[in-house]
Amino acid sequence: MGEKRRTSEALKFFLSAEYEKSPYPTSQQLKDLAENGEFSRTQIRNWFESERQRVGLSEIKENALYQGE
């Protein structure tokens, strides 16, 4: 089985900044990000997908708290 690597804090910071620019990067952007980092294009794509889910769930929870639910 492949070894599961954790995203370093520096890479998280970098990817988070890229996410703020574009939460839906193009195929070329994913390729460029993978070339600049230590992870594959697929791993970068998965990080963006997971981040969109985390942000979406966070917003749902905030809205529920705001509405008093």
C-alpha cells in the first residue's frame, strides 16, 4: 500500500492562498501547482475538493447558528 503523507503547514498555507484565488482550478492550474509542490496533480485536486467540502460545511453550520437553529 502507498504511504499516506500529511500536507505540511507551508503547503496548506500555499494551497489555501490559491484556493482563495480560485476554488475551482483548471486542469492547467492543477498541473502547475503539482509541479511547484511535493504532491501529485491528483493529490492537489483532492485537496481542493476536500477544502470545498470543508468550507461548505462550515458555511452551513454558521448559517444554522445565525438563524438560531
